Amino acid sequence: MIARIKTNLIKYFFFGNSITDDGYLRLAYLLGRFLVFLPLSLCATLVLGIYSIFRPVKIFMLRCDRSKISFIVEDLEVALRIEAHNTKISGTKPALLFAVLDCDSPNRAFTAMYARVLPFLDDDRPFMRGIIRYTLAMLRIERKYLARRQSDNQLVIWSESPPTLAFTVAEKRRGLELQQNLLSETAKSFVCIALPEKSYYETKMAKEHPVAKSTDLYTNFPSWESYFPSIKSLNDSGLEVLRMGQSVDSAIDQSSCKIIDYASNSRTEFGDIWLLGNCKFVIAGGGTGVYHPASALNKPIVITDLYSMATTSNGPRDLIIYQLAWSRSEKKLMPFSWLIAQGEGWGHKSSLIEGDIEIVKNSAEDITEVVLEMDQRLNGTWIETDEDIELQNRFKKLREAVPKWQVQEGVRIGAAFLRRYEHLL
């Protein structure tokens, strides 16, 4: 049996490649690859170094401990918006940009759109990626390892920025044809909805990122039954609702809910991006992954059954309602201040949810109210009261200690949700 190597230095040296799973064979492969690309990368360094005298060069190294569309948005979309903002403010020549993703694309239609903005180098372009990966930082060549936190003002910049991505004429034609095939002729518009699905985590995440014993991913998953009334309310308003998702547990019984089960019957990678980018708004239950491409395209999003009060979403038009925590010993709901203090992962911590804390998921009433609030806000018919403004301000005050880069000031908590749980403020 081949012994494993767990050396952070070597992992860093190979720019993010993990060798902890394959031991010496993986090390030999990485070393051989490095030696092959080294002379080519030195040539690229020379050429780009000279070029950088006249125009800066930046190489964005994206996180890739697993292939997730959220990493593309949290890393690259944020970086590109910051880059465009800083270039506009400084009046300097924009940099020549490269993006390096050291794994497979999570959605080729999505990353192909980024490839029109800058060279996007992933598993589909391994040769070019190998050269750029080992290009040295010299003169005005900058290598940036991207992470969630890139600037204290990143959410301010996000709210002021247009999307980096745009559909081509051919993609628009293809997307409209897809809509015609999915929607009825009488549909005013459509809403996309998705919930976390256990099958997705079992088939994808379990292989790429095994769940630690201290966590439980599934306990806080909401059920579709709680969302059926909100879907009916949208149908009554003339809106059709499409179920999204990369991998779903089972088809939805149409006798239970009038929903277009796109995820079960018609899903394509292009369809995912087109529909999320052209719907009226998105419902992301449990903060599921459809949120990320929708946010990159600046679509308004209703985030329900979210378990972390310590962060917000990106978009200033978004609405959020949270899962709550019931203390078995005290026989009461824990206050919002307690939830904020728990940080991002309390809903996954086995020590809590197998101990004193029981997760309280959003009720059908909670969900329907915030969904209708979003619809009315977009229609311009929402009436905000002085009480609503006061409750929002009280909630913001509780979150003052959260770092600025994690909180989008424009994001609001569902008005009815705050009224119902005012005693937790």
C-alpha cells in the first residue's frame, strides 16, 4: 500500500493540487507535470513580463478543493467586479487577466460565458492552464489566490456593479426557444425554485468533500411540502414556477403542486443558466447552490430556511428568512443574538443538533409571506410601514459586529418574519 504524504509545503508548491488522497503516485505525477511545464512557463513568464511593462497582468487562482459553482462566483465574479471598479476609479489601463481552475468545470455553459471575458483555464484547457499555472510573479505579473474575502468593500462594489456575464444573440435565441417549450402561452413570467437535495450530496459531495463526523448536512434540509402553498400563490398571480437542481431525489407529484419539474425532465447546463438569469426572481431554499449563478447575473433572490445569520447574500434586492433554534432544556426559541454568535455552520453541528438544540424550519406561512413580499416589491406595490423599518434597523444593530465584507447592507429580512419573531430581537 502506498503511503500518503500530507505536506502543506508541497501542496502549496503545486498551487493548490491536493496529494493527500493518492500518496507517492500523485506526487510523482505532479512532479513530472511540473518539470514538463516549467520551461514553457519560463517562456510565458518572459513574454508576459515584457508585456506587463505596458499593461499589468493578473493570474487569478480559483479555489478548487472541489468543483462547485459557488466557488466560481465567490472567487471570480467578486474579483472581476472589484477589478472593473478599481480600474474605473484609477483611470488606469485594465489588466490582462487569466483565471485558473485546477479541476473540472461545475457547469460548462457558465464557465464558457466567463471564457468570453478572460482566458478561463480549467480541465478543458489543460495545456494552457499548465503553462499559466507555473508562470512566475515578476515585474507587473501578479498571481492572486482568490478567497471569499477579497476586500472589505466587496459587497458595496457588488451592489454598484453590473453582471460580468452576458448572453450572446445565439444564446438568447436558444433560451427563448427553451422558454417556449417549458412555459404556457399565458404565463406572465416565471420564478425558479430549488431546495437542497440529498441525492446531490450523496453522488457529488460525498466523493469530493466527505462530511466530517462533527457535521450533519441533512438535518436542516427543508421539505417541498412547506413550499407548495407559496408556489400556489405565485400561480394565482399568473406566474409559473420551475423546479431547478442538478440532481434531485424524485419527481414532484403534479397533483400536489402545479410546478414545472424542469430539473427532473428537461435539465441542461445551458438551461440552468438561462432560466436563472431570465426569471422574475429565484427562491433558494436552504441557501441551495442555484443562488450563486442567479446572484452573478444580478437576479433578485428569496433565500429561505437559511441557518446562518452571520452573513447575507450578495444582491441588494434579496430577501432572507432564517431557520430558528429551539432549546430543549429551556423550552424556548433562542434569540437572534445567539444565532448570530454561532457563526455560519450552527445548523450542521452535530454537537448542537444532537444535544440541546432543535432546528425550527420555516413554516409554509413564513415562506409564502416572504415570496409574496418579493413579488410585490418587484411589482412596485409593496407598502413598507414604520414598524417594518424599525424592525429592520433593530436586526441590523444586532449584526454590527459582523465583518463588513460579509454583510450586504441592502439585503432585507422578510417583513412578516420579523414581525412574527420580534420577541427574538
